Amino acid sequence: MNDIRIEGEFIRLDALLKFASLVSSGGEAKIRIAQGEVSVNGEPCTMRGKKCRNGDEITLDGVTVRVLCS
């Protein structure tokens, strides 16, 4: 698992996928989220605007990242 440090109290799911280099573009993030390929804390998530907060774990293609807020 990789830790992703962010400024502020949350980051949107689509932005997190790009920031963590799990997808190559915002368009890819939108599609992958809409198709239910992304899990947040072990549950499939289809909301690209989902606010990911400190401690949340996001998984795509078997890679998990954890959000850490500064």
C-alpha cells in the first residue's frame, strides 16, 4: 500500500486517481469510476466526486493507496 499525502481535508476521487498516477487522465478516471472498477474502503464506488478523506483506502487494478492529510 502506498500513502498519498494531500493538503487540505479531502481530495475528490477522480483527482486522487490522477494524483496517485493510477490513471493517465481525468477522462480515464471518469470511465473507470463509472464502470465500478474503483473501490473506496473495500466498497465499489461510482461517484467521481466522492470526497476521499484522511485514512481512506482506494483500490484500482489491485493497487491500493491510502490518503493522508497534512
